[in-house]
Amino acid sequence: MKKILKLNHGLHGTFEIPGDKSISHRSIMLAGLGDTPVEITNFLRGADCLSTISCMRAVGVKIEEFEDKILVTGNGLKGLKEPENILDAGNSGTTVRLLLGLFAPQKFLATFTGDDSLRKRPMGRVIKPLTQMGATIVGRNGNKNLPITVLSPFGKIRGINYEMPVASAQVKSAIILAGLYADEPTEIVEPYPSRNHTEKMLKSFGVKIETSGKVVKVYPPERIFAPEKIVVPGDISSAAYHIVLASILPDSEITIKNVGINETRTGILDVMKKSGAKIEILNERESGGELSADLKIVSSKLHGTEYGGEIIPRLIDEIPALAVAAAFAEGDTIIRDVGELRVKETDRLDAIVREFNKISPGSFEATEDSLIIHGGREKFFAGCKTYADHRMAMSAAIFGAAAEGVEIDDEDCIKISYPNFFDSF
Ligand code: S3P
């Protein structure tokens, strides 16, 4: 239980946010496929990425943790070993979905499980294409849920052409990783482009991978050439809480340093600016194929807006924070095509409506796949449940701070993606 008080002043300061969660996961997985040591800095030591470390160690990758870096030494693309025990992915969808793709072609058996939330989340979306590629995967509840076992494939892994029904970087990445071991190239078409960190990192590892809009084609390599260093940029999904809070709290001016601004992740900047936010992108730079910059945010008067479709995968994890921004905007905000939020760490549409309406009654409504926020309504002190969902916890915290305070039932879940959130907050 944690009580957050109403903030009676604006935010000021310059600070950094932790490393990007998606890139941190991929840095461990891909470095583990090389055969030379890779030094990873600004790695996110959140619980989800630690789950990836423990699963990759279990298949024989050497991973050493130092205060300022992680050192990963793999045994080559074909050097993964059978894990001796069940693999626990904890709360992490990225760990289990990507590793199902990576382990499906291996000549071993691996069984994954996860926590209460992860065991409820849909896994059929990765099992289906991987099975088409020739993998043998069996899971609970008719091949839909964890625990899931992946068996050594009977034959070769086939390159496929796959049209994805949902825009999902986790599904796309699982197919790409399995495609590294296929007998011919694999082509994937998404309904809309999702985050492309796997593609960018693989390119920087020398893998031939062609991308154009919604289409990705991966050519199976003989070998992976891991770089000596990977520098993980700050996580824009963690910056989101500060971007929103500084925008809605009067008299604020903050600079968040070293934020990843890969174009597949910057939907939050686009919609915040569209609703009147003052955000400047400074000192743009590139590292390992990923762009980063410093973001300067000054408080502003927000107005309601409407968005959906193509932009949704570019801000999918930021919607709880954006819902808070919308509650402080003048007029209504309509967010369409967000049915995927129902299968995140919790049903986030349901959680937003249930919990955020306690702070601002009558402000939040949801349909099966959209969210409507009536901005500018009265706000009260309230107790909110997080449903053990890190993004619900941090969004409720900023909502309370900008409203009349809040008490959240479980603050511990923030360790999934932003362990020092309350300190920087
Ligand atoms: C992620 C992809 C997204 C996102 C998740 C991280 C990734 O999930 O919500 O937090 O690292 O690939 P989906 O691929 O299911 O949309």
C-alpha cells in the first residue's frame, strides 16, 4: 500500500530514466547467440529483463552482472543447450513469446511457465505461426496458455510467409527468431508496423533483414557477429509518466535525458503534441541503430483529441498514462482500436474504467476496443487497485499526484519496468 500526496507545485529538473525494456530483453537474447563477449550498458534491471537473463542462463549462455554493465558470452547461433528445469518467465510476455520463437528450432525440450497474470495471457498467437514453421509446441488450454512445452522439431524449420492478425512486436519477433534457423527466408506482414527493435538489432549483428513498412523479410544467417558493446537508450514508456505529469501540472519544466525515440515508439509524443503539449526533442543522436534524444517538457493546456489505427502500436504501453493526460484535457478524448489492452498484464481497459473513475467519477468509459475520456471533470482522493500491473500502478500514482492524492494497493509491481520510479518521482 502506498499513499501519494497531491503535488502543490510544478515539476522542475533534469534527470534520466532507466534503460528500455524491449531493447534490454533483445540485447541479452541476441548477444547470447554470438560467440564473442558483448558488454551491455544502461540495461534495465527490471524484473521482466531479469527473467530473460535467467532463461538465457538456463540454456548455457554466460551472463555476468556488474554494477555498471552486463557481460554476455554466447556459444554461437547453434550453441544453446537444453535447460535442466522448467523456465519461469515471471510476469514477462516478451520473455516467453520471443524465447518460444528462439527455442522452437532447437534440438531440445523446454517448458515455460509464468506468474498468475502471464498464465492467463494468449500464447496461441505465437504457437500458430511457429507450428506452421514446423515447430512442435504444446500448451495448456488447447495450446493457448502457459505452461507450454516446446519440443525438438522433427524436421527442418521452414521459412514461411505469414500475415499477422494483430500488430504485435512480440509475435513478429518470435517468428523472426525462429526464422534465423529456417531453411529459407521468412516473410512477415503486419496490419500496422509495431516496434522494430529486433530487426534493428539483428541488422547491427550482421543479419540480412529487409524491412519496408509492414513487411519484414529475414534471411537465415550462418553465424551471428555480435558487436562488442550495446548501449541501451532510456525507455520512452517510463518517460511517459513524467511527460504526462509535467504537461498537466502547472509551472513545470523538466528535461528527461537520453530517451529512446525510435519512430515505432514515439506515438505518445505525437498525440500529446496534438492535444497541445509542449515537448521539444533536443540533442538527437544514434547508437546501435537506435535513436535517442533529450526531451524538454513544459506544462501546457491540453485539449481532447481522437486517435486509433496505425498509431496504436506506437503507443500501446502508454495508454494508461495518456488516459490520465486526457482526464486533465478540455473536452473529450476518444482512443480507438485498443482491444489489445484487454490482454496485457491485466485487462487495462477494464482497470482504467474501474479504478480511474474512483479519482474522477464519470470520466472514463470503455467499449470492447475503445476508450472514451471526458476531460476536465472533478477529481477526488481515492484508493486504487493496480491489479499487480506496473503501468496501472505508475499511471494511478501520477493521476493522484496531479489530482487530490491517491492510495495504491500494491506499489511493488513497478519493479517490472521501473524499479526506482518512486525515487525519481
Ligand atoms: C513488447 C511489445 C508489446 C508491448 C510490450 C513489449 C516487446 O507487446 O506491449 O510491453 O518488447 O516486443 P505486443 O507485441 O503484444 O503488442
